[in-house]
Amino acid sequence: MKNYIEVIAKFDLDGKIIPLKVRLNEDEVHMVDRVIDVRPCASLKSGGAGIRYTCTVNGILTYLFLEETRWFYEKAE
């Protein structure tokens, strides 16, 4: 099952999309500490494919996926 979330992102002059904050639910907004890698990728856990952002959020390795116009996440194992 996909965990769709709200993401606040920056669009730079080169067209890169950089996630800055994620809202996991009504009460939880977290800063993206660091973006480690960006690549097209399929989600093996949730299904679907898109651009995978390997990030740390509160020090936890996390995959954020941009699937067309919606974001979802998976905790990296």
C-alpha cells in the first residue's frame, strides 16, 4: 500500500525538484535533512514507479517517490 504524503519542494533554475519538508499526517511535518540520490526507479514494496529520492528525514534513511504528480514514501530497510 502506498503512503501518499504532502511534500514541500523547491524547483531550481535548472528544473531540479528538491524536497524540503514532508507532512506524514495532520500533526507531523518533518524537514528533509539531506537528499543523497535521485534516480528513476520502481517501488518494489508499494508498486508503481517514478523518481526516487533517497533522503534522510530526522536522520532516518527514507525513499520519497514522485509518481507523476503525487508523492509517496517508504522507509529504507
